[in-house]
Amino acid sequence: MDRAISRLSVFSWALYDLANTIFSMNIVSLYYSLYVVNVMGGSDATYGDANSISMLLMFLTAPLLGAISDQFGRRKPFLIASTLVCVTLTFFLGVPSLTLSLVLFVFANYAFQAGLIFYDSLLADVSTEENRGRVGGLGIGLGYLGSFIGVGAGLLLLDRIGYPGMFRLTAVLFLIFAVPCFLFVKEQPKRQHHVHRRTFVGAFQQVLVTLRHVRRYRDLPRFLLGRLFYADAVNTVIVFMGIYVTNEVGFSETQAQVVLLVAVAAAVVGGFLWGIVVDRTSPKRSLDAVLLLWMLDLLAAAAIAYLHLPSWLFWIVACLAGVALGGTWAADRPLMLRLAPPEYLGEFYGLYSMVGRFANITGPFLWGVIVDRLGWGRPAAILYLLGFVLLSYLILRPVDDTPRNWSVAG
């Protein structure tokens, strides 16, 4: 049955993507990592471990969070609660104690990731089958705008308010842009259930059932395994790029902020161009090309440090990284759609998301091991990421993404 969905509801939902991207860019990717390493005397491993712990907590509890919201029949109250927790903890990240600050970050990032589960599920309430892609695309577009707002604020104010001030500003901006979603998104009524122990047990049992089920489809397990390795590399680049360009390449804080904006702009253009490539060739061929571009780019990033090449070359590296980032998601999601049968798409997308979350645990942790615990340095960590992308490329080589006729397939 057709539903009347107001434009205000759609725009308010998409605006939340802008809000949470400000947190993702300012806290996860840039200012907080620089604060930990360059101001508070922490190491790459210190920040990487905190990141990994928060993602491990999310990995273990994500099925439960989804199950609880399903049982209550409403997502928005959970989205509001998780956002308020994230905003409050982010506001106090600049406390004098590094240990306390890292604890606050672990739970702020956990709350941020939890909010994504509830936010994504609200897409069904602000869209129909006919316009779901366009509505989701609006959220993605506003998310990129959030990156520019977050870093733009830093360019204007960081020298005046310092890192603690940036954390407080980020929290305020997150809340301001999130409020319309809280007020104007109208959830469709759903049947409520009582939450009981079987909710939690059933969530994990479903994961086990899905793992057994996925083996029936020849190329799907190979794709998910390959995705584990390239997602590890891509997510780790996002987390440590700010530290790498300042402490390894030698950029100033201002240059680091600008280079991230350049990379985001390149990702916007790259996502659009790779979308055309995917439609004209295939998701698998496009992903192969994207992975080759990642390998070239990571090799160049390591070479600049090892060979003491001019730092201006990293502007080219940043642009290519942005193009590759946009292409990764432009090809990755359509390939998943090509390989998974429509009747099990929700089930397999849960596994797809779990693979990404697991990569978020292992990537930052291994970076810290290589840089600090083994003492091999950041360029060596870049080469480990290169190795993971190469491994994923080799794993994915046999994958066939020829369109299936699922109506007759087993």
C-alpha cells in the first residue's frame, strides 16, 4: 500500500547522515587521533587499540541491538539515546587524563556505531521500494557535505579553540544536525513484542544459520572473504590518514585538513564516475580496477616516506585514495547484490556488515602492532595494507558475477 511520506521527513532523515559524518571525520579520522598522538603523547597503537576495542564491542553486540529494536517495534528512541550518549561523551574527550579520554572515546565510538544500525533501518520509514535508492543517495550526498562542514570548522577555529574545543564543537554540530531527524521522521507503526532471553540467543543462532547457508552459493563466500581483506585496508586508511600525513609525510595540521577535504571531494567525483563504470562493465571488473588503483596508491604512499620523495606528491596520493574510496563502495554493494539471491538478501547483508565490522577491529590493531610493538614504522604498515589488498584481489579473481536467473537457480 502506498504511503504519503513528507519531504521534510525524508530530508530530516538524510540530514542525520550529515550529522554523524561530522563525528566520523572529526573524531575517528582526524582531530582525535592527532590529539592522542601529537598532544597527549600516545602512540599509533594507543589509538588503534581504542578503536579496535570499540569495534569489537559493536561486533559482539550488533545482532542484539538490532534484535532489541525489532522486538520493541521502534528504532527512533534507540537512535536518540545512542546519539545523546555519543554527543555527551564526545563533548568531554579533551579531559586531561589520556586514559580517561580513551575510555570516553571507546564508548562514544560504540554509541556512534550503534546509532548507524538504528538510522539505517529507518530508511524503510522514509522511502518506498520505488525511491529507496534516491533517498539513500541523498543521505550519502549530505554525508559528504558533513565532512566539509566538520573539517571546514577545524580550518577556521582549531588554532583558536584547540583540540578540546574542536571536540566540543563536533558534539554540538552533531546534535544540531541530528535534531530534525528526531523531530520530523515519522516511524510506521510496528507490532511490539516483549524482549526475552530468546531474543539474544536467537540473534546469534541466526548468524550461525547464515554462515551455513552462504556455502550453498559458490562465489558468495569467496567475495565475503576477499571483502574482509580490502575492507581492513580501506578502513585503516580512513582511521590513520591524519596521523600519516602529519607525522610521516610532514604536512602541517592545516595542510592535513585540506588534504582530507581534497580526498573527500575526489571520493564524491570517484563515486559518481565509478557508478557509470559499474553500469557499463560489471561490478566485479570495476572492483578489480579499484583494487589495482588502491595497490598503486598505497605503494606510492609508502615510497614517498621510504625514498624521501617531495611531500607535494602526497596531494596526488590523496586524490587517488579518494577516487579509490568512492569506487570501492560503488562496486562493492552492486557486486553483493549480484551474488546473493533476492530472497536471502537481508540475511546475507547482515553477514556482509559483520565482515566490515570485523575488518574495523583487525585493521587498526594490526597497524599499531606493526608501527609500535614491532617498531617497523608507518610506511611498513602501509605496505601491510598493500599486501591485504593484493590478497583480496587474488581471492576475488575466480568470482563470476554473470547475472543469475534466481527463479531457476537452487
